[in-house]
Amino acid sequence: MPIQYEGIIAEHKAVRSAWGIFDVSHMGRIYLSGPGASPLLDYLITADIAGLTQGRARYGMICVESGGILDDVVTLRLHEDLFLLVCNAANRKAVLDWLHRHASAFPAADVVDRTVETVMVAAQGPQAREKVDSLVQGRPSLLKRYTGAETEWDGEDVVITRTGYTGEDGFEIIARSEVGSALWEQLMDLGAAPCGLGARDTLRLEAGFPLHGQDIDITTNPIEAGLARFVKLEGADFIGRAAVLETQRNGPARRLVGFKAGRGPAPRHGFPISFRGATVGSVTSGSFSPSLELNIGMGYVPPEAAGPGARLQISARGKLIEAEVTPAPFYRRPQA
Amino acid sequence: MYPTDLRYYKEHEWVRVEGNLAVVGISDFAQQELGDVVYVDLPKVGSRFAQFTKFGEVESVKTVSDVFLPVAGEIIAVNEKLAASPELVNRDPYGEGWMVRVRLASPSQASQLMTAGEYERMLSEAH
């Protein structure tokens, strides 16, 4: 996926007002099968995977013993004993190694990486449902959010999920690599705006979604990152459970917050954040927000600086940006 | 392709000389490379810069770039419209997207800069 096609702002606005498509084929697509797949995934992922019924998907995190986040992933149960796990491209090898390492304790689990032999295209925006319905068999718009199904497009078997990373309604379509170009072309012919990495980032930031490698990583745990709702705190055991529960019990020492600023230099990864005259944290993500037409960002601050409305100062190459803590999401799509 | 009444600097700024004054902005190539401009950091009126020194920054959604003054002098005006409409730099880099007006310390400096043809050649050699 390139950074942009027509331009980041144009692509971003197209997704918010009509629809756009993203080639997200670089992301990992790992199939797990057999009676051991469910318990393996349930043990490695913070969310309740064992409880997923057929056709349901769930966002969660793979943690290490210390509670740090190895990756954030979406898992779809296709059948009783068949799961599709989608992970970040940068972490695919680490996730596969982790799965293989722990699969030895779950012998009836098969792990197969199908990333290279498939493509994945995300179609996102208010017009996506009508357009994708016309393209794919079986009225995908009937799929509820965070559900998926196997269906057909042009005689090809595809998996389609009602998921996305933009804060808009939309779908992600997985097909064989050989038909990737044809799928992309058909979506373009239906009027989709091709969108790149730049718009993908501004859209997810407005929606308040963290990016692994920037906002969350192996040194941050789900409680600090504000992702406790994706952790089965009272449920079955998972790697990192003890550390996560302890952080929750004691309260995290720092919290990932969203903030908005005016126009001017944008907050960027690594910029120091001050609160009441002292440097207390740093920016993890930041950008101009095309929908809000001001600057937004996320970063870690101590709990006393994390309340909505808290005033932060961010140092941007020697200039000071005045910012205010804002609950995520920054942008909410208008309800019909 | 590139306006022939302007002179160009290798860091992609252009200069339009008007007697002992000059107008400075960034080239079409620069605005394309940057992408959507969202903020332009301009100096204070009255500040002075030596030739080829940094006088400001142009920030796009994806990146920040320093801008350099191709001719030494004193800033006598800045384009105030860029505060509310930074996209003028993308839309009209040689016109409405101008950045600063300079009183030249040494008017002959501009003739040392590249012509449109030389700038175009530089771009085609690099890409």
C-alpha cells in the first residue's frame, strides 16, 4: 500500500463521506484448525475466544508473561474448529513463532500461515455496504459488526468480515492472491476511492484506535493502554493474566490518553508532554485530523494528567503546543 | 513547465525578484512530495536571514520540512492567509501559496540561483 494515491486528506474525506478501499494484504492471516485451536487461542489472547460462536470475530491482544502486548489481533471463528487470526504485518513472524511455540501444549491444533497465498482488501465508508452487497453473494450487509462468513464473489470463495480500522462501517474481504487485482479493479469500477497508508493512519487515529508499534507494544500492558474491555479479566487463564490483573488492582502508573490541540505544528511520536510544568510523558501518535480540522494525538501520561479536559503542553521542535485531554474517539460517525 | 520568471534553489524554493525585493515560496515538486500541507511555520516580520539559512518549516500530514531562504535579507511580509489555508501551498505554490517577502541584502544573489531549465534538469537527474 502506498502512502497515498490522490492525497491523504482527499482519501480520508472520501472514506468518511462515501467509501474507500485499502489493500491490507501485508497483514498476517493465520488459520488455526482442529479441536486444540480454540483452547490455544483462548490461552494466548486476552479476549474470550473460546466463547466465540460460529461467524463471530473479536479484537484482543496477545500478551507475554509480563503483560506487555506482543500484538493486537482480530480472531474470527469460521467453524467449530476453524479460526482465522489477522495480525499486524510487522508482527507476523513473532506471532507465528509464538503460536508454534505454544501449540506444542495443544497438540490437536494446526497453525497455517496463509498470508502470502491470499489478499485482503478493506472497503470502508457509509457507501460500502450498498456497494459490497452488489459485488459479493449473500447480502454481506446483513452481517453484524464483528461477524464474518465464507461466501462467493464471481465464483471465487472469499471470506468477508464486517470489520475495519477506520471508525466507519465497512468490510474486509479475503480472497486468493491470484484474483487480488481483479477484486481491486472491480471495487474501483464501483467507484471506491483507492486509499493509502497515510489516510489509514489519520482515519484510525480519529477513531481512537491504537497502532501497535506506536501506541502499544511489548512494554505497554492492556490496562495502561485503556484496553481493559478487551481482556477477559474474570475469565479463563491467558498468558500475562497475573501481570494484567495486578496492574488493574493497583491502578496503572501511566495511561494512554487522547488529546486535541488547535492548528499549528502537529504532535508527533516522541514529542515530550508536560503537565503543570513538568515533563510527564510523551506522544505516541499524532497528526492533523482532516475531519476535525485540528491536531489530535495520543500519548502516555500519569493518572493525574489523564482526566478529560486536563491541559497538556507538548514540545514540538522547540515550539509549545497547547493540548487538552479528550476521550476517544475523536470522531464519531453520524448516526443515520 | 517551471515558471521561467523565477529562480530556484536546490532545496526546492523559488524566488521572484522585484527590484530590491523578492517573494519566496516552494516549488510544485516540493508541494507534491510533501503532500497535503497542514501548517506553515513562518518567521516574524523584521527578522533577518543569511543566504541559504532556514527561515521556516512546512508541515504536511505525513512530514515536516525545513524551508531555506535562497537570498539573504529582511522579512518585510509573510503570507497571513497560510494560517487558515495552508493548502494554498499545494493548490497554487507560485501564486497564492507564497510564503515571505524579503528586502534583499544583496540583490545580485538571485542571479546565482538556478534558472527554470537548470532546476528541471536537476529534478530529472535525481529521479
